[in-house]
Amino acid sequence: MADEAVEWGADVDLLDLEQTGELESYLQRGRPYANLTASELDRCWVPAFRAWFRSRGAEDGLGYYDLDIEMELRGLEPPVQIVRAELALSHAQLAAITDNGNPALNDK
């Protein structure tokens, strides 16, 4: 069990590094979405999220991640209420993986 905790910590550290890299990349490219209003960001974020959700591929991820980063830099929340169906499906898929793939993840 202790080994699992160490592995989990390593996964979290790698995720933090990946997010830092995405932020650095976005800033180096000159914050392409910096000139959008908050409502324009919302309108762009929804289709970008849906495209990412459908493909889960890097080709759609750039726009989604960039919009997410711009919102985070401004302290804005993405309009997740609009994509509730996709989020519910994502949570169900994750639950199925953790329930079937590694029962230890369900230990409380």
C-alpha cells in the first residue's frame, strides 16, 4: 500500500510538470486568447472541450488547453454546466476503469 502512495505522488508530480509545460508554451506563444472577453472565452471553450472529449487527442487539445489556461490566468471558471453530459460520461468511464482495473484505488 505504501508503494502505491509513492506511485500516486509521482503521477501527480508528472501531471504538475505537464501543466507547467502547457502554461509555459501558451505564454511563449504570446497568450493567443488574451484579447477575448470572458463571454468569448466561454463560447470558444465549449466546442474546444467537446472536440477534445470526442478525440482525446493532442490535435484538439491545444485549443482546449490554451483556453483553459487563459481562463485560469484570469481567475475564471470554464462553463462546465454546459458540458455536464460529457463530464458525466467521463466520470462513468473513469469509474469503470478504476472499479475493474485496480480495486485498490477504491479502498477508502
